[in-house]
Amino acid sequence: MNKNNNENQRIDLMKNGPVKKTLITLAVPSMIGMVASALYNLVDTIFVGMLHDTNSMAAVSVSFPFFVILMALGLLIGVGAASCVGRLLGAQKYDEANRAGGISILLSILFSVGIMIIGFIFMDGIMKMMGASNKVLPYAKSYSNWLLIGALFTISNLVLNNLLRTEGASKMSMNTIIVGAIANIILDPIFMWGLNLGLAGAAIATAISQAISTVLMAVFYIRKKSQVKLNLTTIFKPTSNDGEIVKQIFSVGIPVFISQFLAAVAFTILNSAASVFGAAALAAMGIVNKIYTIVTQMVGGFNNAFLPFASFNVGANRYDRVKESVNFSLLVTCGYSIFIAVIMNVFPEFFIKLFSSDPEVISLGVNALRMQTYLVIAFAFIMIMTSTFQAMKETRKAGVLSFARQGLLLIPLTFILPRIFANSIPTILTKLGSYEMASGLYGVMLAQPLADLLTALLCGIFCIHTFKTLNKLSKSSPEEKEVLQA
């Protein structure tokens, strides 16, 4: 009885709880969980920095796009399943929601096996493509091999977390991620120095920590404490509606995957550009990218609470709650973005020195961090509105924004801006010995904020029709809603 009451309370919170309070209740654990999740790679970077080996630090930077690709696969399935399951729960189609959750687990297994096979076969080529020099390559392979071995846990971790948040069990999601992050902090020094495994030890510790977190979430479902039922039947037994469920998962998840995958491509291009100037430049770029990832994870954490909430209420035809949640989410995430941009631009040296004591890395990293965080507010606006489009089944808009931000705009700008900067930025603005290196790499770092600004303008145009529809739906009768949704 208590179990059923907890399930009903979570569902009632999504459908009838005060919108702002409910979003905060769901978002705080989600944000903590997202930051803790990002700390896996960040903690590795900090401990690897203690090795005082620039090649090892460069190897972690080279491997970062690989880690992003694993996350992209997890988010493809997880975000897509969360939106699908949320709508089905809101519509009280519980059997279909269970099967959607089961399919997401099956997809996690298939994707993990696939990426492991591809990764191990083409490891050398992938690492070189990501910017590894012959000197850095052995270090990068040592680290990335263990990332591959832990691929199933990396992907499943993200999927299960999204499913937990969808049904309002965000505290459980947060707790399991925090346990994993703490385990990583404990295991890193044990494997790196206690067992004398060095760089590989950091990756092994991460894989084990993610396994611990994933198993804890699996136990939650095995003990049947969840609204969504995951078991051998819901995972492996086919139903007549499987094709439609997979279509719904992919229609929402693919834009997220595109965004993450293109981010990995952009990181790869950045690494390749930096590697021309040596391991120190490559290490600096990796540090800035990781700090930026942590900064944006807070926005992502709030968004991960907003998307299932909005999807659930779309399924329940509560568009008044959807509208209020969009406005509140934009206010919170954009306000946070302004605050964090000020902090990062006032105290950049403090954050860079957490990872490196190399004067060359610090000098480059300080200026790059400032440039990278100028327009975090644009990122927040894009993310919340993309999720709004996904929740309302306007997946084409979400896909266009994802492709525009990280592909159509970012990748060309990564090539164009360094050339513009190299030809126009006076030497006096740089503190490094190589004017070409500093100005060129600063141009690369400005590519992301400029791409975000241009994408935000495009997003604003898309919003006009969506907000008009949302306003009408929030005030219309059930019969009028059917016409507007058609």
C-alpha cells in the first residue's frame, strides 16, 4: 500500500502540484545529479593533473569527445524515452509506458555493444582523428579503452536517470549519482597510486563508479518501487506498438543526440587545432571545455526536470501548466546564466589553476574561459525552448536548432574565426610567446558563444508560433484543444 501511495503521490505532483514548487522539487536533485555526473570526468582531470604529466592531461582532453559520444547515445535513448514515457503516464497508458521503458533498456544494451565493437576495432584512427599526436596516442588509448569497457554503464546510467526523473523520483536519481561520484573520488587515488595504474587507473575508477550508480538504480526497479515497471517481460517481450514507441523515442532523442554528437565533433576539431601548437595548448582547451560542461550541466539539470514535467502535462492536456513551466524555467535558467557568466569572467584564474600550474596553460585558459562563458544565457534559452518543442511534439524545430547550433554554425565558425583573429588581433593582447597560437585559439573559443547567439535568434523566430499555440491551448476547451493539436 505504501509503495502505491508513493507512486500516486509522484504522479499527482506532476499533474496537480504547484508548478514552480514542483519544478524546483524536481530540478534541485536533477541539477545536483547532473553536476555530480559531470564530475566523473572532471575529477579524473584533477587527479590526472596531480601526475604532473602534460601528455597525460592532453590524453584526457583527447578522450573527452569520446566520452561525449557515449553521453550522446545515453541521452538519445534517455531523453527520448523520458518524453515518451512522460506523455504515456500523463495519458494514463501505463502498459505502454512500461514497454517504452523496457525498450529504452534494450536499446542501451544494443548501443553499448555496438560502440564497444567499433571503438576497439578503430581505436587508433579515432584517437588520431580527435587530435592525439604520436606522443599522446598511447596515453589516450590507455584511458579510452576503459571508457569503452564501461560504455554499458555510462549509457544505461543516463537512461535510468531520465526514467526516474520522468516519474518524479528525482531524489533517487540524485542519490545514486552522488554515490557514484563519491565512489569515483575515493577510487581514483586508490587505482592511480595505490595500485600504481596511473592514467588507466583514473578511467578504471570511473567505470566502476558508474557501474555502482547504475546497479543502485536497477535495484530500485527490481524492488518494484517505481511507477514504470522494468522486468524481463517489459524489456524483451515484443508488442504490436513497439515500432511507434521506438519512433517516438528517436523523434525526441535524435535532436539531443545530434547536439551532443556535433559537440563531440566540435571538441575534436578544437583538439586538432590545439594539437598543432603542442600538448600545453591541447591541455588548456580540454580544461576550458570541462569547466564549460560543468557550468552548462546546471542548466541541463533544470531542463531535465522541465522536459518530463512538460511532457507529462502535454499528455494530460494541462497546457496552462505547460505554459507556466516554460516561463518559470526560462526565468530560472537565464538568471543563473547571467550570474555564472559574471563569476567566470571575474575569477577565471582561480578555476584554471584548479587543474594546472603551467603558466602557459593558465594564461591561455584564463582568456579562453572568459570568451567561452560570455553567452551562457543564449545556451539556456535554446535548451529550454528545444525541450518545449520536444514536449509539444514539434521535433523538427528541435532538430533544426540542434543541428544549427553545433553543426551548421559552430563547425564553420571554428575554422573561420581563428583565421580572422590571427589576421586582426594585435600581439599586445596576448601574453603567450606565440601570437599566432594565442589569437588563433581564442578565435576557436569564440566560435561557441557566437554560434549560441545566432541559434538563439533563430530559436526566437521559432518561438513566435509555439507561444501563440501554447497560449490558445492553455485557454481552450477540450474540443478546441483537439483541433489545435491536429
